Amino acid sequence: MLRRFFPHPWLSLLLILTWLLLVNGFAWGSLVFAVILGVGIPLLTAAYWPDRPAMRHPVKFTAYILLVIYDIVVANIAVAKIVLFMPRASLRPAWVSVPLDLRKPEAISLLAGTITMTPGTVSADLSADGRAILVHCLHAPDPDAVVADIKARYESRLKEMFE
Amino acid sequence: MSHWIIAPVVLPAVLGPLIVLLMRNDLTLQRVFSLAGTLALLAISVALLAAASSAGPEVYLLGNWPAPFGIVLVLDRLSALLVLLTAMLAVAVLLYVIGTGWDARGRHFHALFQFQLMGICGAFLTGDAFNLFVFFEVLLIASYGLMIHAGGGARLRAGVQYIAYNLAGSTLFLFALATVYSVTGTLNMADLSVKIAALPEGDAALIRVAGVLFLIVFAVKGALVPMQFWLPNTYALAPGPVAALFAVMTKVGAYAILRFFTLMFGPDVPATGTFYAEILYPAALLTLVVGMVGILGAKGLARLVAFAAIGSMGTLFLGMAPFSPQTTAAVLYYLVHSTLATAALFLIADMVLERRGTDTLAAPRPPIPQNGLIAALFFAGAIAIAGLPPLSGFVGKLLILDALRNTGPYVLAWSAILITSLIAVAGLARAGSLLFWKAYESPPEPVPHDIPPPARALPFVAVGLLLAGLVAMTVLAGPIMGWMEETAAQVHDPRPWIDAHALPQEEE
Amino acid sequence: MELIAEVVVSLLLVGAGFFGLVGSFGLLKLPDTMTRLHAPTKATTLGVGGVLIASMVYFAFLGGGLSWHEFLITLFLFLTAPVSALFIAKAQIHRAVPPADLPPTGTGAEWAVLDGKAEARD
Amino acid sequence: MEILVASAIGVITMTGIYLVLRLRAFPMVLGMSLLTYAVNLFIFASGRLSIDMPPILSPDGAAYVDPLPQALVLTSIVISFGMTAVMVMMALGAFLETGHDRIDMTGPQEDEQ
Amino acid sequence: MIEAALTFAFGCFAVGLLFTLYRVARSDGVPDRVLALDTMVVNVIALMVLYGIYAGTTIYFEAALLFAMTGFVSTIAYAKFMLRGDIIE
Amino acid sequence: MSLALIAALPFLGALFPGLMIRAGRGPSALAAAAANALALLGLLIHAPAVLRGEVIHTRIEWLPGLGMDANFFLDGLGLLFAGLILGIGLLIILYARYYLSKSDPMGQFYTYLMLFQGAMVGIVLSDNILVLLVFWELTSLSSFLLIGYWKHLPEGRQGARMALIVTASGGLAMIAGMLILGHVAGSHDLSVILTQAGAIQASEWYLPALLLILLGCFTKSAQFPFHFWLPHAMAAPTPVSAYLHSATMVKAGLFLMARLWPVLSGTAEWFWLVAGAGLITMVIGAVIGLFKDDLKALLAFSTVSHLGLITMLLGFGTKAAAVAAVFHIIAHASFKAALFMAAGIVDHEAGTRDIKRLGGLRTLMPVTFAIVAVAALSMAGIPPLNGFLSKEMMLEEVLHAGAGGGWLLVVLATVGAAFSVAYSFRLIAHVFLGPVRSDYPHHPHDPGFGMWAAPALLAVLVVLIGLWPMTLAGGIVAAAAGAVTGGAVTVNIHHWHGLVPALFLSIVAVGTGLVLVGGHRRLDAIWTAVPRPEAKRIFDAIVDACAAVARGFTDGLHNGALTRYLAIFTLGVVVAGVWAFRTGTHAPGDRLLTEIAPVPVVAWVALVICSVLLMVLHRDRLLALVLIAVVGLMVSITFIYLSAPDLALTQISVEVVTVVLMLLALNFLPKRTPVESGASKRLRDLIVAGAAGVGVAALAYALMTRDFAFPTISDYHLAHSKSGGGGTNVVNVILVDFRGYDTFGEITVVGIAALLVFALTETLLRGGRANRRLLAWVPDQRRAGDRHPMMAVIATRMILPVALVVGVYIFLRGHNDPGGGFIAGLVVAIALLMQYMASGFAWADARQRLDYHALIGAGVFVAGLTGIGAWFAGRPFLTSDYGYVRIPPLEEFELATAAIFDLGVFLTVVGAVMLMLASLTRIAIRAGETVNIEPMDVDPSAPSHGTEGR
Ligand code: NA
Ligand code: NA
């Protein structure tokens, strides 16, 4: 019953938050309207999100986000160094294939996004069966280390949260 | 304030969406509603004409905002006349379309048709310069749709040209509007009239530029040389009835020139003077020549009629160029005449094309079904457009010739009108002979099966109505001209128009 | 309090400007499209993110009150940047990267962008 | 700023017209779009240039930029969007019908049905 | 202080804009240019937000949000075009 | 009977034959004859009064402003002509009934004939020169139809066109002449004009008017040098030739010269022009006539000659000459109509009218022979026939006119008379005399009574008038000549005047004529051998040359090169603009300029560089789209910087939708623009574009640097936005309220645009070339393997709802802050577009129930209804209202009708954009794009993945 009205509860929450952010202040009236939107819009768009992934560990998710933000800042400094100071000749770009244990599309996407936002890596493609990510490294003298790092630092955490 | 003033816009504007919304898959229903709406438009426009005849200009404040701050509609004799003309034409064209089944050859004909009417009526009724642009766009985009109705490679390519050329015109319109606003700070036509007349001397050059840009914009619509290039292919390749409806679109340009250059940029305005008349005159002469020579030079029938349309615009503009009440009265008569005549010829051309299967005049073809009847109609249409008696074209031509005499040197204009008439006669005679007579040179063959013998009466009724209009214009020339003279006097006297707006007085 | 806010805003602005510039500079300096892809997706995101946070702080403490829109913009940019990068990368692989340069997927399937199955018409 | 805006309008107009005069539908559409930009800027400029005076009424707002040209530009943008869409579609239609996207109809009408 | 920082940031993003412009103008392929355009949009967003701080108004933030959205959509559209030709197949 | 009715009867009669032809040939002819007879009766009722010297008037007001009223009057001249027209008309109807074959459409024939008759009667009865012009042109038109009656004959069609062009050109000249004449005389009424001789001849406009009017008369009456069309008009059926080209139409010119004789004649100009042209025509016509072998051609040239004779007489300007002219008009009408009809009989019965193939018909066709003999002898001027009388009178007048040393006139007139005698005798001798031949195409015999009755009657008249001229014709001649000369005349027509010089001339002429006939064979050989200009060939050459020039001019000018059209347009605008500017006074503006900050300079640089790059790199179309996006981006931030947030929002949203549409189209279009224009064309285009650019920039600068001449109307908008419109975003209030009507039109445009895209798609997909091309379509670029990458799908699942929330937000706040229905609509459309790009249109479309047509219709409808709603409050269309509403637990919020209007805008925009996308997608699907059933290419979590299909 509840699922019928809240096909994606987290999304509803996100929308309510979005509305409150947009009106830039809290008022009960706004909240009521936000809830209307938070219920209504997911219902309208539910057809576009047929499956209903459960994200069981909001706390872990928050921790993950913080970790990624931290990594982003670090990544930026690292990339800045490379961009500013590394001569072209010593740059060692590389392609690596990261085999996936994740299966949920949401989880895989989150991982791919994380890879792109973090140090020196961009996820460039997925294998046709969805079981490996193609990653391009800006400067990776040791590609295997990159794979290991991704799997350990991000994929394992995501697996805990989603699967 | 009578709400009826806006009815010619709102009626099609509501009917169009309704057709799209509720009956887009039922052609019969579309026809019924479209025709009923157009007939209602006709009735309304008759009433508006009556109202406009008995009173001075009436202003309708849209949104109830006082002029010049909101948009206004203004009903005067001129706008009422042109709305009525549009409605009459629309009824005939619609009957033809329904009779021939043109509307079934593509989608959304009736909705586009209603929107076309909305745009045209809106353009005639508005009292706001920018709003005129908006309704130009409404009528243009609807016309694009109608022009390419039923598709086909050549038609689509011509459509691209038509759009491109008119987009250029629309862009120029915006440049002109921005310039005029930039100088005067207003968009209301009455307010502009007051302010342009009172401009400081140092603004004269810029307002002249604005005026000349407007002139060119409307020249594009009115197919004034050298802005006529879009017309021949567009009209020739558009579906026949659509081209017939387009006969009134060139008049939108003529209307706008008349309105703008009597109300706002009149000959008495210090900044502009007779500058525009001096441009219009030679351009009109050239238009006349290009159009009428085109009649003789055209290889196809529809193209011939398209050039006839240009030629008639040349006559019209030649009469308009002096911007004097007397010539204007004659021009208004001729305007109504040439619209009906051009439209009738386009419909007849379409009848011929439908039956002959080719537009090319010289292409040998056996006699078409109903050869005699259609030949007679063509003969009448040709007479009308060439300005031969007994139809109103002759009267119109006489009126213009006579009126021109009182406006200064007229020998050139007279010679042009008369000599080009001869060229037109030669061209039309050649075309008629090739189409309807030469077919009998070889013994008649059975009509090929791929050309269905259309025998419905409705298309003939439509053409008949238009020709009957010409006859009525001839027979009733006296009273009609009396009315036109009063209308022309009103057009050339901006004061009542301005006063009707109750503009706020400048606080000095 | 205001001073702290000012300092924070200024630092954020300087940092953001720096990263933003580096990101764009990377676009200029790095040798090929794939490497260039790294610079803007990260550095510019941080650059603009910094500006947005600076703006939030500024309006919260020095301007007319806390403004949350910047948060929304940041969120949006972070959500979309990887997708943009992925698509540009795919386009680049499709157009300019020889398939031989790519590592094997290790799963038996081809990389999606190279995969032929979508062409099959049934 | 006036000189920058005026020259920008001029340059965009020039580019737009140059592209419109190319012989194919696609560059012409691009050129028309550019002309739209140019004329929109021009209309906008007709209200004169003002920095940081958006026409959003506020209690402390003293001066505002002329809002009317902005409204006109909005109307213009919307209308030219419609026009552009139609033109793109018609160019596509003409291409599909004829197999080329030349806009001049000179020479024999090889594509006539 | 803020003013100086603001000027610095303005300068950085403006110069960044020029860099991206260079990459739009001179490049070896369209993907590269789309990347440059994408970056340019981000730079422009930054400039707009900076301008909001400078002018003390939040009025331009919806614009920034919309720029972000449209920038994203057009990047995807260009890329999909290069990948598949049909962008909403 | 009212004169107007007399003129109208033939027109009414024209209606019936065409309609009654189903009832048979007889009733058809009868209908025509009845109308004709009725009109003739009406005319004859007036005859006694007219002969007494009265003038009958009928006045009907028609177009008084122009002085164009349907006024008619009947005097002697009118009576004479109307009598000829209606009388001979009746005979022709009778004749034609038997002449036309069963395969000829008789109804048409009588219709045309009666039209013509009406026009002729109108001419001769008109008391208003403008109305006269109407009838004048009508005769040209109806004769065009009659000459071209046998559609299958090329000569008929060409002759008809030639006649039309020549006579119409004269008619057009006459329009000018008549208008001048009327202007000088101060009235368009003939009865007034005829009293203004002094004023007219004293006017500086006399000569132009004379020339123009004579041009009309000469062309109509086939006077030199316009004589050439008449023989070619002989391709018409013989009744037409008899009627138009002998008795009536060609005499219209004579009629008009006679009609205007009182005011135009008597001057040297008149004498030289009219008498000169007449004399030359008379001689030329007679000479050529002798050498024509075609019976009808011979008669045609004889007609030309006799018309010249009458013209010459009118040109003399004396009363006696006028009497002679009038009498010859009667004489010629009688014998020439009879001859034409007889020639028709010969043609009809013998199967040829080539004189060389005839001869000896005297015994085979005795009745016809008798008719021809009488008429031809009259034509030759043999006593006692009426032709003799008029020829005597002519020679008499020639001698008078030539008394002052004009011997050449006398000689030429005599030569003309001699040739006239010659061809008349030849007609008798070579057709009817001599041995009976064995090689006639048919077996000649006299026709039935119906056919010869009419010419016989005329022949009898020829004789009777010849015998008793004063009794039978004296009255009408006096009346007519009196009308011509505007005073009483003495008519004295007798056979014997004594041994006057005219008689000697007559005898000389007859004698010479006989010699000429005798030596015809030798003369003919010489005639054939001597090269001379052939009028038809010259005319055809001129017409063809004109047509060729017209074709070249028209096609050369409108060669279909849009690029050239647009270049001309641009140049025209620039030139006109500069001209307008240079001819007006300009004071440079003194407005305080805005300072230039560095960041805008950067944007300017970006904009200019990308613009210029577009010119260089536009051939790579995808790249061009990227570059144009940069320009759009820069324009957008310009709007932001220059205080126009709404514009920036709209611009950037429209931009992306436009780019998407273009990309969808580009998928099928060539990806590169080929190099097709040479360096010189590129340079030309660059110059044109550059000129426009400079002009626009200069104009913009001139405008921006000055202040408004008057306070702008937007001050009012700023002042009343909140109080009157209930919103603080003035731009939005202007859009939905102050100028809501513009917006109404604008959403209509967008809605129509979408409908149009849809309609065109339908048309393209319905079949035909486009459809075939699509079915056979092969992608022209290599396609990547995956269509709907997972990451995009997942991201969209978040972004779409958020974007929808943003759309709602932008919609709701638009009245007070940047935003509004249009932008909101675009945001929602873009959000949906994202979904469509992520999972494909078909998949996404299948999952929603929105009907885009309905959205558009509803949007425009809602906006319209909002406007109409105001009517019920007694307010004008689109009058807005707003109030503050409190619905617990919501906060108090403002509800403005403008918001409902804005909702209409929103719905239209969403519907329009989506309908456009849907249409383009349908094209792609027709081109073989498959439809996916899963939202993403691969879902590793799904039990079976990678399924895909239609
Ligand atoms: Na037009
Ligand atoms: Na555009």
C-alpha cells in the first residue's frame, strides 16, 4: 500500500528537500506543497523507474558520500599537480578494466560516478554485459593498483549498501 | 466598448485549438466546424463593417490597460473592410477545399486554416506596432503549414525558400520595431503617430531609417519589387486553394503600408516628409512591370497567376504611392477587386492543374473534362485580372488612372499601367489559347485513368462566388466607391484615430 | 563572526578560482582528449563547487540570508559531471580510439561502445 | 559596453547573413539562428544598457532597466524558436523528398515528382 | 578582502573561459570541442555565481541552475549524436 | 423601350443559347434571334422620333464619383449603326443556323455572337465615354472568342490572339485618350463633350488625346499600319467574318471617329492623320486584295480598303464628306455582308474558297452567282447600285479636298477605286465564270433557302438603295450625317450629276480595273516575285520576341536562387537604410555610457571568435552546432550581465531544444556542407554580410548612445506592475498581462509550429519518395554499440523528478521572479527530453499517457478562455484579476488569472516541444530504428538481460 504511493521513498525525500531548497526557507505551507510534489512527481514518473532498489544503509551511504567528497578534494590537488607541473613526456595515461561484483544498475552507476570524480580516473565505458568498467587513468604507472584501489575503496562499500 | 471587435481573432483562435483537441481524426467534423466558424466570421465581419461605417474609429483596450501602455485593437472602416474581405475569401476557399478534398491530402488543414484567419484578422485589427509583428508571425507560420500541405519535393523546397525569405523579413521587422521604440519609447501606433510628429530634429535620421525598414518589411509581404522574389514559387507551388487564400496576404502588406505611412510616417511629418512616397513610386512601377511581364513570360499556369498577383500589387502600390485620399479610395476598390480576382484565378488554375495533370502551359494535353465551363471561368478571371471590362478590374483601373491624374506627373504611371495591361492581355490570351483551345488540335483522346474526372459542384460554386463578387463590385461600383471615399478620408485623417485612444497628455 | 565569514569566503573564492583555472588550463595543456577529460570534470567541478559554497556562506553571513540554491546547483553538477564525462569518453572511443588500445573486458563481452549487437535489426 | 554590444550585434549579423547565403539548408538555418541572436540583442539594446538593475521590483530598488524590450525579446525568442523548428523540419522534408538540401531552385527541377 | 578574492576568482574563471575558447577553436575533433563547451558552461556558471556575490543578489541562481541543466543535456545530445546519430532513438 | 434595355437585350440573349443548346440547334438559334429581334423592334420604335431630329436619352447612375454613368443616347448616327448591327445581326443568326455543322457547338457560338452584338449596340448607344470604353473592350474580347471559335485550327487561335492584341492595345490607348478628353471637356458624357469643341481643340492635351483615340479607332477599323490583323481574323467561321469584319466591329472605329467628329475634326492634325491613314489604307487594301486567292482574304482586304475610304472621308472634315462617309457605311455594310455570306456558301458547298481551284460556278450555283454578281458590282461601283453612288460621292470629295494642288490625293484615290473594280470583277470572273471544272472538292450546288435568304435580302437592298437612294436611305443618312457633323446637312444622292470630273475618274477607274483583271495572271506573277514585308510574320516576330524577352526576363530574374534573392534583400535594406539616414538630420547621442569591465570583454572575445569561426568552419555541421551553442551561451550571459535574467533563462533553454531538434534533423542530412561557391561568390557574400553587419552595428550604437526622445511607456509598466498586475517581475507581468495578447499570439505560433512539424511528418511518412528513402536508409556514420548506457538511465531517474520540481518552481514564481510558464514549459520539456535520450523515445513514450496534440490544444484554449473569461466580468479580452487566497494549511498565496494564462503557455510549450520530438522520432523509426523494450541496454541485476527487440 505504502509502496503504491511512495514508489521511491528516497526520491520523495529528495524532492521535498529540493523544493525546500528552491523556496529557500522553511514554512509549513511550503512543506505541505513540497510533500504534495514529493508524492505526486514520483508517482507520475514511476513508470520510468520500474524496479525499486532498496538502499538499506543510509548511514553508510552518508559516510560514503563524505569519503568521496574528501577524495574529490584530494583528487583535485593531485590532478592540479599533474596539470601544472608534470611534463607531457612523463605522463603515463592508461586504460584499465575493472571487473565488477556489483549487479544493481544504481550501484554500478554510483561506482562509475565515483571513479570519475576521484583521483586521476574517468570511467569511460561499461562492458556489454555490464560486468566490467572501462577506466581511463590520467597517470597510472601501475594500472593494477588502480583496479585494486577502486574495488577495495568504493565497490566493497557500495556492495554493502546495495546488495 | 464592444467585445465584437476581437471576435475575428478569438473565434478562429478558439476554433483552431478545438479542432486540434477534439476532432483531429474526424475530417467531416472538422469541415463542419471550420465552415461554420468561417461563416460566423463572415457574419461578424459584416456587423463590424456596419459598426465601423456608422462611427469613428473604435478602440478596444486589451486587458483593460489604458493606451498606450497595453495593446489595443482599433476598428475603423479600413480594418473592417479588410476583415470582411478576408472572411469572404475564406468562405470561398473553404468551399473549394471541401469540394475538392484538398483538406484530406495532409494533416491539420482546418486548424491551420483557422489560425491563418486568426493571424490575418489580428494583423488588420491591431493598433500596436509590435503586436502587428506577432500576428504577422501567426499568419506566416500558418501559411507555411498551408503552403506545404500535402507535401512533395518541389513544394517543400519552395516552402523552405518561402520561410527563409519571410524569416529575413520578420527579422527586419524586429530591427525596425526596436529602432522605433528606441527613439520614441512607445509601440502603440496612435502614440507613435503623436510622438514621431513631435520628434526633435536630431532624431530625424533614425526615425527615417525605422520608417524605411518598415516599408521594406511590408514590401516583402506585399511583393513589392525588389522584395517580390519569394512570391512566384511560393504561390505557384502552394496548393491552389492555399494560393487563393494567400491573395489576401499580400494585401496585409499593402494594408500595413497604407496604415503606417498615413498614420505614423505620413507626408506631413517633418522628420520624414514624402521620402517614402518617393521610394514607393518607382518600386511600384517596377512591380507592375515585373508582374505583368511575368504573365507573358510564365511557363506554367499557376506561375502566371502568381505574376498576375505581383502585377496587381504593382497597380495597387502605384495608386497608393501619392498617399492622397483620392488615390487611396481607388486603391481600396482595386484592392478588394484584385484579391477576389487573384483568388478566383488561383482556384481556376487549380481546377485546370487537377484535370490536366501538368501546370506547364505548352505541354500538349487532350481537352480536360468540363473544358468549356472552366475555360469560361478562366476567361472571366483573366478579364478581371487584366483589368478589362466588364468586370471590376476595368473600373478599378479607370479609378486609379483617374485618381493618379490629380497627383502630379502621371504620364509615366499611366503608360506603365496601360502598356503592362496589354502585356498581360497577350500573356493571358496565349495561356487560355494553349490550355483550352490547343487541346482540340488533336482528336480528343479518352481521359487517362490516373486523373480522376472531378465533377463536384462545390468547387465551381466557390469560384462562382468570387466571380459574383467581382460582378457585384462592378454593378455596385457607385455606392462602393462612395463608401471607399469616406474610408480613404478616414485613413488620411489620423486625428480621430488618435483621439479614440484617449492618450494621456504629456505633463510638461 | 563576520570577519571569519569574510575569510572563509575569500579563501573559498581563491581556492575555487585556482581549481577552476587549473581545470581549464588542463584542457589547454594535456596532450589528448582522453587526458584532457580528466582536468575539467574534476577541477572545474571543484572550482565551481567552491564558488557555490562561497556564495552560500556569503549570503548566509554577509548577504541577505542563507541561500540554498547553490547547494542544489552543486548537487546537480556533481550528479551530471560523471555522466557527461562518460558520454564524451564514449564518443571519443567511438570516433578516435583504436579498439586495440583498449584492454579486454575480461568478462567475455565486448565493451559496450564497440558492441555490435545494437545494430541487429529484428 | 555600448560599443561591445553594438559590435557584437554587427559581427553576429554578418556571420548570420554570410551563412544564410550559403547554398545549403543547414548553414542557412544556422545563419537564421544567428540573425535571431543578433536581432534579439538589438531589441534588448533598444532599452539601453543597464548593469545590475533587473526589472524585478524590490522595496529598495531605485532604478530598473527598461523591462519592455525584454518582454519583446522573449516574444521574439519564442516565435523564432517555432520558426526555426519548422524550417529545420521543412529542410529535412525537402531533403528526404529530393535527396539533397540545396536551397536554390535553379536549373532543371530534377526533383519534381 | 572579499573584493580582492572576488576579483581573483573572476579573473581565474575569465581566463579559464578563454582557455576553453581556445580549445573550442583549435582542436582535433568534435568530442574535444564538446568537452571544451561543457567546461565553458561550467566556467560561465561560476562567473554567474560570482556575479551574484558581487551584486549581492540571488536572482541569477535559477539561471545558473538552468545553465547547468541545459549544459548537461546538450553535452549528452552532442555525444549521443556522435555515438549513434539518432539522439533519442 | 429604354435604350439601356436595348443594349442589355443582346446580353440577356447571350445567356439563353448556351443554356438552351440541349433543347436543340433550332431553339438555340431562335432564342438568340428573339432577343435580337426584340432589341431591333425597340430600336425601330424610336426611329421616327430620331429621324425627326430628336435625341433619346436614358440615364442610369452608376459610378458618379468617376463620372462613369450608364447613360445612353440615340441620335441619327446611333440609329444608323444600331440598325445595321441589329438588322444584319438577325440575318447572320439565320445564316449561321444553317452554316454551322453539327459538330460545331452552336450554343457557344450564339452566346459569343450575342455578347458581341450587345457590346456593339452598347458602343453606338453610349452617352458616356467610359461606358463606351467598357463596350469597346467587350467587342475585342467577344471577337477574340468568335475568331478562335474553331479551337482546333491554329490559324484561328493565332488570328484571335492577333486581333485581340492589336485591338486591345488600341483600346488601352483609347482609355487614356478618353480620360484626357473627358478631363479637358469637364465631363465624361458625350452629349456634354460634343459641345466643347473649342475648349478641346484649344487644349494642350488635344493632340495626345487625338493620337490616343485615333490609335483605338485605327486598330479597331484596321487602318494602316494596323490593317494586318483583319485578314487573319478570317479564320473565323464565315458568319463571324460577315458580321464582325464587314458590317460591324471594324466599323466601330469609324463610328467613334464619326461620333467625335464635331470636337476632333477640322484641325490640320485631324486631316493629315485621318485622311492620310484612310487614303493609304484604301490603296494598300485594294492592291493586296487583288492578289489574294482566298475568297475571304480578298474580301478582307477589300474591307480594309473600304474602311480606309470611309476613314479618309471622315478625315476631310467637311459636311459633304461626312454625308458620303455615312452613305458608304450603309452601302458597304450591305454589299460586303452579302459577299461574305456568299463566300461562305461557296466554301461550304464547293469545299474550298481558293479562287484558283474555283471557276465556272455560274451554272452550278445560280442563286449564289446572282447574289455575288449584284454585291460585287456594287462594290466595284457600277451603276445603278448603291456602291456606285457612294464611290461617286467619294471621288467628288477627293476632288474637293485635292483642289488645292493635292493631285496625289486624286491619283491615289482613283488607283484605289481601280483596284477595287479589279478585285470585284475578278471575284465574279474567276469564281463563277469560265468553264465548269471537274476537280471541285465537293459537288457545288446552291444551298437551301435558309442559307441564301440572308445574303439575297442584302443583295436586294443593294439594288433597291441603288435605285431609290433618297427614298430608302435619305432620311437615315441625313439624320446620321447631321449627328456626325453636329448640325443639319443637305443630303442629295443622285445617279446623275452631269459630266462632272468625278464621273471621269469613275470611268477611268472602271477601265483600269478591267485592264487589271485582264492582266491578272501576269501581274500576279510579278506580285509574287516582288519581296515585301509580310505583316503577320513581322507581328509574330515582334510578339515572339516580346514573349521571349518576357520569359528571359522573368526566369532570369526569378531563377530560383534564394541566396541571390536574399543577397538582394540584404543589399536593398542596407542601401535604403543608409539613404534614409543620410537624407535626415542626425544628432549624435549624449547618453552616459556604461563602463567596460574585463569579464564582458572576455565574453565578447568568445562571441566574436566563435562567430568568425562559424564562417570558416561551418562546413562541418556538427562542429557548427557546437560553435553556435557557444554564441548562444555568450548571448545568454550577456543578458544576465545586462540585467535580463528572464531572457537568459529563456535563451539558454530554447537554445538546447533547438540544438536537439537540429541534431535530430542532422542525423538524416549530410554531415558536411560541400564547397559549392567560388571565391568570388564568397567574397560577394562577405561584402553583403559585412555591409549589413556594419549597418546594424552603427544603428545599434547610435540608438544605445542616446536617450529616449520621450518618456517610455515602460515607466507605466514599472509603476503598475505590482499594483495593477500583481507581480514584481515586470517582464513577466508585461508578458502575461500588459501585453498578454502578444503572448497569446506567440504561443499560437509555437503551437502551430508543432502541428506543422507533425503534419509534415505525416505527409512524409504517408508514402512517396521520402518514405522510400527512409525505408532504404543506411546510417551514414558508424554507430556505437550501445544505445542506452546504464549510467545515463540511472542518472535520469534522479534528474527527471528534480527537474520537474524545478519546473514547477519556475512556473510558480515567474510572476514575481525570473521564470514563468514558458521557461517552466521548456524546463519540463528538457527534463522529458533527458528521459527520452536516456531510454529512447519509444520506450519512454509508451510509459506516459500525455497526448501532445491535446496539450497544445488545451494550452492555447486555456489561454484563450482566460482572456474570454474577462468578458463575463464585463471587461475586455485578457483583463486580469488577482487576489490572495488562503487555503489551510498552505500559506497565503496569490492567485492571478494571469497565472492561468501562464498555465496555457506552459501546456502549449510542453506539448509543442514534445510533439516536435515525437514527430522527428517517428521519422527515425521509419528509417529502421529499433524500439527497445528495456530502459537500458544491459541490466546485470535482471534475470535475463540484454533482451532487445521491436
Ligand atoms: Na507573405
Ligand atoms: Na532561434
